[in-house]
Amino acid sequence: MGLGRIDGATAATLWHDVDEREALLRRVVSDRLAEVPPPTLDDYIVATYFFALRTSKLEGAAEEISYLAASGVHNPPPGSLLDQCSAKPAGIDAFDATGRLGLAHVAFPLKMMEHPDGHVTSCDILHTLAGAGIFDLYERQDARLVAIQIPERIIRSFPGPAYGPEGVRQLTGFAPSQPAFGTILKPTAGITADDVEFLVEEAAQCPLFLFVKEDEDLYPRLDYSPAAERARRAAGGIERARGQRGGLGLLFASHVTGAPHEILETVHAVLEAGATAVMFSETFATGTVRMVREATKHMARPPAIYGHNAGIGTRTRAIWREVIDLFARMDGIDFRQTAPIKAGAPFLRPYGEEWRASEATLIRPLPGIKPSMIVRAGGLDQGNIILNLQDVEQRSISPSVLFLAGSAINSIKNAQGKPDPRLGAEAMRQALDVHRSGGIRGVSSDEHLKALKTIADKEGLTALREALRQRYPESL
């Protein structure tokens, strides 16, 4: 027998739309920071926090962080080592008359974290700037790390991506003007090395693809599907399809995970077997990207690194996504997922201003650091690819974007009712042709699907028509 229903006030609290508040918070904070930017200091990393405090003032929170998150000493002797290793308040911006709601800037001295050779790790920065003294105190009704200012010499000490968009395109022969596509192995788990070989070879026969990766749910140390054997088979499939690719290369990314002591062993095994890229679930493998980037940078052709951000939503409620993505890029990620544009309600975070901030962080100029390639993925398909192509062209960022589709390629079924990657890839190619023809230019996002289906019907684009029917059975 079930429990009784909860009261209306309780239900209203539980139904509170966190996303609506997040969007509002981001707009307010972004406007304030645009008007009064955070301070920049040569010998400090400056963190900007949003606080909603229960009883104390913003000034008190900044002072408390300076004590709790650095030397742990109140009023250290001026000029002493303790003083040099103590954080300092660097300004506040109160949003209302309470003085408890708004922004606080705190300067953390490099003296407390900079290594003798001048480098600092993302791990050390984050556990200092986002530790218990900021997020675990009850007094903080809400706390967010929303921005970070890092001195140029520290940014330059990070390795950054081995390739970035320009390097990836040079590596594979894709011109800057050529749309770059990728795909994901489906099924995502429960597959053998034989299955991987078949799926990769199918993808390799389509010159649309620059990149193919394993899924994060396909683990490396399975007795029935070891990662090195999968990589060897994938490399063989790519080699056999070489003649059908018009001279274009194809990167294959093995998924690497496991305990820390297993990571490098697996990386070297898949690279020796023929993988040209590696993928990590970076959210839960903190430090792995930097470790692998440093361990492979001596190679004539180091692996491209795909920093999969599965689970990033578990962190972005406290640390804004662009801060996380900044460190991912500086640590060495070549590919970073954001989200595709689609009609109607978002399917995936990020969206709106968070999405724009994330993509800007991945490609904006950084001293000594290459950009990361933006990966539009997560529900990308033949029905929304044109919306995404139009967007990146309008923003002049096409060379920096990879369009990654999984189910839209590998789960489209043929006339026999079986998944057919060739059919899915052909449908994507036909959608690309429609975009190039300009036949759907100027159509609103609300009318996009219907207009696309009309063109597919009129021009006999059977693969595209079938993909749209399967992906949007209730909309067309």
C-alpha cells in the first residue's frame, strides 16, 4: 500500500524549476561582470563567487575564505611567508540592500601553489578555489564559482591540446571549409572486437567522417572485448576502407578508463595497436588528461584526446561550466562536447547562455594554448544538422566544430528492419546536400522539419526521408 500524497507546499518546493533560476542567475551575473570585470593580479589567481548567504555579509564571506582556503591563519605578520600564502579579499558586488546576495572576488596567491619550475596543476587550483571552505558550509545558502582569472605565465605552463581544430584537420586532410563529422559506436556495450571492426569499417567507408569513437560505456579490460584488440581491429577496418576515403584520414578513439595505475598501460596498449585518439570520461577521471598528455607529448604523433564530459552536470551546479572547460582545454583536451541546436525545448545541457559561454571558452584566444575542437553531440541528427550548420557558419566558427552523431548514424534501420550505418550516413550526407543547395535557408526552426521532409519527398531523398521518419515519428 502506497504512502499518502505530500502537501501542496512541499510539492511546490520539490517542483521548483532549478533551470529557470540558473538561467536567470547567469544573466544577472554575466551582466554584472561585463559592467565591472573581475580584477586581474600578476601573482594571484582571482576567483569570483556568487553567494546567497543566510546571515553573514559578502565581505565576511570573502574574509572567511581567505582564512579557510589558504594559510588558515588570521592576521599573519605582514610580509611573512604566512602572509604571502594567505588569500585576500579582492572586492564585492552586492545585488541588494541585505549585503548577503551578490559576487565576491578572492585572490589566491601563487606563492602557496606554484611549483619551482613555474607550473600549477588544475587539481591544485580547483581543490583550493572550490574546497570545503567555499561549498560545504551551511551558511552558504548558495555558492558558485563563476569565473577565474589566471596570470598569463601560469596559463602558458599548461600543455593545452596537442592538435586543436587546425591540427586535427591537418592530420586528417579535412579542409577548413569542409564540414567535419564523426560517429559513435552503437551498440554502446556488449560488443566484441569483431563488432567494433565491422562498425568502424562501415563508418570508414563514408568520407564524411573525420572521427569515430567508442562509447564511454564500453570498458577497456573486458575479457570478451579487450581494448587493444578492439583498436587493432578498428585500425584494420580503417586501412581496408582507405581507398574509399579520397585521401582523407580518420581518427579512431579508444575509450580508456580504470584505476589510476591502469590508465597509462591501457593508453600505450591501444596506441601500439593502432588507435590514433583516446577518450576519457574527464569528469570522473580528474588529472588523467594531463597525465596522458604529458606522457605522450614526446611522440612524433601523440594521440588526440577526446575529453568526454559525461556527468559534468554533477559539477556545474557549483562550478560554472566555462571554468571546468577552461581547465579541460588547458590540460590538453583536443575535443570537447557541448550540445546541438534543435527546435523546441533543449534536449541536453548546456543551452542558452551557458552553451555560448562554454563554446567561447573552448576557442577564444589563450596565450600559448591551442583551441579545443567544439563537438556538437547529444541528439544531433539529420533533422537538426542544418540548424547547426547554419549557426556555426553565421558565427564564423565552422573550422572549429565537429558534428558527432551516434544513433542517428548507427541505429537507422533499413528495409529489413536492421540497423544500417550506411543508410544513416547517407541520410546525413543528403541533409548536408540540402543545406548546400540553400533549399531550406530562411525557414524558421519551428517549420524546419516539415520543410526538410517536403524537400526529401520532392527530390527522392529516400535515406533522409527514412531517417526523419524514424527519428521524428510523432512530428511528421
